[in-house]
Amino acid sequence: MAASAKSFLADAGYGEQELDANSALMELDKGLRSGKLGEQCEAVVRFPRLFQKYPFPILINSAFLKLADVFRVGNNFLRLCVLKVTQQSEKHLEKILNVDEFVKRVFSVIHSNDPVARAITLRMLGSMASIIPERKNAHHSIRQSLDSHDNVEVEAAIFAAANFSAQSKDFAAGICNKISEMIQGLATPVDLKLKLIPILQHMHHDASLASSSRQLLQQLVTSYPSTKMVIVTLHTFTLLAASSLVDIPKQIQLLLQYLKNDPRKAVKRLAIQDLKLLANKTPHTWSRENIQALCESALHTPYDSLKLGMLSVLSTLSGTIAIKQYFSSASGTAATTARSFDLVKLAQECCYHNNRGIAAHGVRILTNISASCQEKDLLPLEQDAVFGLEALLVLCSQDDSPGAQATLKITLTCMVKLVKCRPHLSQSVVESLLTQLQSAQDTARILMCHCLAAIAMQLPVLADGMLGDLMDLYKLIGRSATDKKQELLVSLATVIFVSSQKALSSEVKTVIKQQLENASNGWTAYRIARQASRMGNHDMARELYQSLLTQVASEHFYFWLNSLKEFSHAEQCLTGLQEDNYSSALSCIAEALKSYHKGIASLTAASTPLNPLSFQCGFVKLRIDLLQAFSQLICTCNSLKTSPPPAIATTIAMTSGNDLQRCGRISNQARMKHSMEEFRNLATRYGDLYQSSFDADSATLRNVELQQQSCLLISHAIEALILDPESVSFQEYSSNGTAHVESEYERRMMSVFNHVLEEVESLNRKYAPVSYLASNTCLSNAVIALLKVPLSFQRYFFQKLQSTSIKLALSPSPRNPAEPIAVQNNQQLALKVEGVVQHGSKPGLFRKIQSVCLNVSSVLQSKSGQDYKIPIDNMTNEMEQRVEPHNDYFSTQFLLNFVILGTHNITVESSVIDSNGIVWKTGPKTTIFVKSLEDPYSQQVRLQQQQGQPPSQQQQQRTAYSRF
């Protein structure tokens, strides 16, 4: 199993993978041909795993045809197994190439005398509706089976009818009247009517069909007032409205009417559930009257369970555009002003309710109103929100039950949101959290620590005075080694690192290390070290990595920890930098580079084929090159001080028209220009690293972006101060003060950027031309200021939460990757590119793939034969196509010309485009070789011309047909 997994994950050629797939398919085929029913069933149920492992059409087509054969000749139990496999593998159905043959084998069973066999066939057809939506014989069989006297067959026909109605407009229009007659017919049993009604939710293909279905449902609600019928009909009503979009306001009114007037709790619960669905899907369609009606129902209901449901709908709406519409339309109507704040009244009442869930929704509504609405009348609500949050915090932090923890999560999320929108409330919120932290349960403490860290990352609210309380709590954590205690150690350490914006004091480090020795395992120590690296506390991180080196069993883990230790030591060397002390700065950078080079060697040793650590290696290599560029720039500035330009340098520059002459000697000019180009090149490389990190979290990407901006800043400063001070513009580099800062590292980097820009701009305006001494000092100090901000190693450096990869298959493809494909030079090669998008456990966590961009290029490697004059257009192939994956599969074709004889290298590279239209260079890159051969007729003509013989008439006549 491990070997097969390795072969699948390895970057093997398509031919090799096909061979593996064929052997796996042959093994299953052997089971299908077995005479024992158990072995046959086992082989059938193993097919979904095979599809997951080899998701390309060539295998899936063969496998489904084999399954169709089993379905045709097997017994009902085997047919049921095939049906389950088909339903599990629904996303692979569109890869079946011989759809007609597949359907023909399955459909033959519909003529069986056994109603169970016919029922399974109908369910099979329904499961395949996505690939055969317009098959008339399937439509006819479903209509016929709806009239069957066998209940099993009728239920199967209903299942198939629902699936085909969702896919086919013609079938939906044709079956609608039939369904209507059956529902309204007196002969149809009630339980069958309950199963038929949900089919109407798929009648949304055009307006007239949706309208007629809606009228029928309206009649049913009135004609059949029993609880079950009303519930099924209303829910179908809602789903139909949500799909057809035009009737949503009417549906909201209808549901509110049932919520208010119908006395049955089951109907009220269904109305609330459907209102929640519409609140999530289309919040903009909710009018002020709708929200007002819901508020009145919530205020007057005596049942907590119903009040909880209504508040859940209102809290969903309060986080959307609907809340702004509610208050804006209320303030504009004088007559309704007194009643317009029923929502606020309801939320304030519920904040202190004895039901935790109701209280949580109450504070969430107040928080969302405070965050969204800036009107003066609503400003006092923020204080109500804080009081409500604090009350819930006290209540839930003492309770260890799952319900209390869920409520606490909602409370803490609201706190973070409120502080983000209303920074002046941060101090009181943080103080209440710290106070409650002392007496809370361990589970609650972990969540509260996460909340404190999230707030402190956004705003520097954790003062040094609060650090003492945190340290006391850290000491109080007992010597117990339970999972909760371990998690709490990590969470508290994170808050301490965030609150200590500068270097940790020796006392704090001693306390943390002591607790880790007493009550922690190696994993906890590693997680704390990782957090220290993220927060820039590299001294602490280095000591922890050092202590863990001897506690790992794997060689790769040892090298990984050793590399982290060296990187932390390197960054620790840079903390001693001081402005105007350039010789010390150079020695610090040299020491850091020494450690970085040791670290990159260990990091390379830690990588494996399955985990190549490409982002980590790329990030560290760029950091090394950046430090070298900084060191070189300081050296260049120092050399300009030791050999300044002559007094007449400015005159020489004006006379010659070359501004670089102001720098003095040619070597200095060249070095400054080279330095500027090097920083621009580094910025480009950081941009490439950003583009290749599709799975990275936003904080990691922002970190890479800040490194890129620091390179651009220095190159801009060199140009503004030394190379071209007159034509440089400052507008494009001006900082955006309104941008929200997400971390302390970003805050400090932005502060340095702004300071350096101001210095450069003021020098450029004061002294024109800028004196070499002032410009060199400014540049060196800018480098030191950037290096003094401790580098943050973000989450993606340690942990990959989202995993996305693309696997490509090219056809034609040789069995041996080094062997070229033969093509005649007067023909075109049709290159088919198929691909599968593979995901990890959390697909689309940070961003989703919208489309895949495929780039095909060919390069002539070796030429054979004589050189002919050939148009330039025919010499190269450069093509690009964008395809949208469907069910994680995509396929397209390219037509390539190979007019020049010889061996051509074809490269197919894929990149992805996310839902925001951003292009990410994820790869992979696949290469095949093509050998272009001379076509036989041209070769014969050329040989005859060389021998001086004219081509015979018979050959001339065959010319037109020779290429066919």
C-alpha cells in the first residue's frame, strides 16, 4: 500500500501511472469474475478507492463498463452494491467516455420481471442523471414506473424523477402535470404524496414552470392543513423560491405569517429553519417590515426554544446589509420611529437571559449593530454590548460543559470584532478577560488566551503591567501533564510573547523554561518555540529548539530542528544593531549569514521527496541574499565616505549630462547601480515566492509582501538620493494610512517604511543635489532600521493548513519519458492535457480554484537535415488556455506545429486562478519530447532533386493525396 501511495505521489509519467492503474484494475476484475458472491461484492466496493487513487478517464471508463456488466448479469445484491459505488463516485461519472455503452448495459435491466431489479435500475438511472439528462428512454421508463403497483418501484421512480428534474428542463416541464395529478388524486396515499411534493422544488428552469408549481403548492397548503403536509409543502416552497429567486420576498412573508399565526410548534420550527436558510442566502431581500415582524414574534413568544430560533435568524441578519437597511429606513420614517428599535429592545432584553444560547445571540446582535451602524443614536449600544459580553464571559468561564464552551466561543468572537471596530473599548475588554482568566476553567482559559492574543495582535493593549498577572498564572498551572494543561501552556506563552513586544526578560524566560521542564512534553515545547519564532522572540526560540534536538527519533526531524535553531540564532545576532555604528552592523550581518548558511544546509537535509520544504528553502535563500545585499550596500556607502567625489563632481555631471558622475569614481557609480538592480531583482523573486504560495495563510503572504516592499524601498531610496534625484516620484510609494494592520511585526515594519520615506523625501527637498555624506548615512540607517525589526516566521513556514496540488496527464505520452514521440513535419500534433485537482483535509480554507491556466511551449533542441527558410511563426509554439475544473477535473487540447526537422522539447506548465482573479504559479511543469520527421513524399522529391531527376508524372498526380 505504501509503495503504491508513493508511486502515486511521485512525479511519474502518465504512462507509468497508467500501468499501475491497469494492474490495480486487473486485480479488481479478477474479483468480479470470481464465482463467490462475497469476493464479487468485495471487488465492487473497492472501486471508489481506485477512482480516488487514479482519477483519470482512461481507467474510470473501463472500470464503469465492468461495473455495468456486473449490474446487467448479477443478482440484486450485486446491483445494489454497484448502485452505491455509482452514488459515491458521482463526481467521476462525467469522465466516462462510452456513455452510450454504459447506459445500454444498465438500461437492459429495466425490462426485467422483477420489480426490485427495476427499482434498483431506476435509482441507478437517477444517480446518472448528470450525464444523461435528455435520454428519452429513461424519461419514459420513469413516467411508466410512477404508475406501478409496487411501492418499491414507485419510490425509486420518485427518486429518479427528482434527479432528472434537477438536470433537465424538458423532463421537468413534462413531468410537472403528472406529479400534480398524482398529488391531487384521491387514489394516491398520503405518505406517497409527501414523497412526491419535494420534486416540485426542482421546477425552477423557467418562470412559467416555477409559477405553476408555486400555485400548486399554495393550493396544497390550503387544502391539506395536516402538520406533516404543511411542513413538507412549506419547505418545498422555500427551496423553490430560493432557486427561482423572484419569489423570495413573498416566501419570507408567508413564513412569517405561519410563524405568527399557526399554533403548532412543529410548523413554527420549520418556518424558523426556512427563514434562517433565506437569511443566509439572500439577506438583501429582507425588508424592514420583515425584520420588525420577526422581532415582534420573538418578543411575544413564551417558548425559549422558539425565541432561540428567531434570535438565530436575527443574529444572522445583523451581520449583513439587512441591518443597515433596517435602521436607515426606520430613521427616515417619522411615524415608525418609536417602534423601529424593537430589535435593540429585544437584544437588550436577551443579553441577560437565563438561557445561554439566547443571551449569546442577544450580544451578537448588539455587537453587529455597534460594528455596522455609525449613527449617533446607536453609539450607547456599544457599552450595552460590552456589559452583556462581560456577563456571559463570567457565566461561561466557570462551566466546563460543551454548551457553555460553544457560547464562550461566540462571546469571545464578538469581543474581537467589537475591539477591532471600536478600539477605545479594548482596555476594558482586556482587563475583564485578564481578571476572569484567574478563576476560569482550563478549557475556558485556553479560549480566552486565544482571544487575548487576537486582540493584542491588532492593538498594542497588553502593557508590561499586565505581564505580571500572566506570569503568576503561568506559575500556577500545576504539574499535571493533561492535554488541557499542555494546550494552556502554549496559549499562555503566546499571550506572553505578544505582550512582550521587545525582548523577553531573563526572569520570564526562566519561568517558561522551568514550567516546560516540570509539566510538558516535547511537542508542547516545540509549539511554544514555534510561537516565539512567529512573534520575533528568537532568543527564547533558539534555546527551546536546542533543548529539543536530542528528543527526536528521526534524522529529518533533527535536521529540521537544527535549521530552526540556526535561523533563530541568526536573527538574534541582528538584534544588537545600532544606528551610526556601521562596522558593528557589518560584523552582526556576517555572523547572521554564517548561521543562516549552516541552517540552509540542515534544512536541505530535512527535506524529503514527499515533503520538499520548497517554501521554507525559498524564503530562507531570499533572506540570505537580502542580508548579503544589505551588507554590500553598507560597504558601498562606507567606500563613498572614504573616497568622496571631487568638489567639481556636480559640474562634471551637468556638463557631461550623466548624473552618475556626481557619485565620484566609476567604480562607485557602478556599485550603486548594481546595488539598486540587486534589490529590484530580490523584490521580483519575493513576488515569485508569493505567487507560488497558493496554500499559504494571509499572514504569511503579508509577511512575504513586507519583505518585497523593503527591497523596493531601498532601491527607491538609492535612486532618489544618489542615481536620479530629479526625476524620482514619491507619490507611488506614499503609505496608505487607512490600511488595517494585522500584527505587531507589520506595524513596526510600516513604521520603519514611513520613517525612511520621510527622511529620503526631506533630504531630496532640502538639499538639491543631496550631499553624498547625508545620502550615505540615510541609506545605512535605513538598512539598520529594517534589520532591527525582528523577522517573523509565520504559520506557513511551520504548518500547512490547506493543501492543493494539480496532477497532469498528457496524451500521446511515451512509455519511456526520455523517448520522443514521432510526428511528420507536415502534420500537426494534437496534444491532450488532462488534469486533476487534489485537495488535503481542508479544501478551500484560504482560497479556491476558479480556473486553471495551461501554458504550452516548445523549444527546438537539436536540428536534423538542411536549413530551410521557414517563417518565424512556424518555428515556435506558444499557447495558453484557461479551463474551469468541474468536480476537480479538467481537460483541453492544443494543436502544435513542428515544421523544422529535429527534436523538440514541449513544456506544459499549469497555474491556477482563484475566485478573486489572482494568478498563482502553483505548477506542475511537465515535459515531453517530440521528434519531427520529414514526410516520405517530400523526402523522395528532395532525393530526386539531388540526383537531378524530375519527379515522374504518376508521382506528381499522387501529390494531392499523399498526405491523406
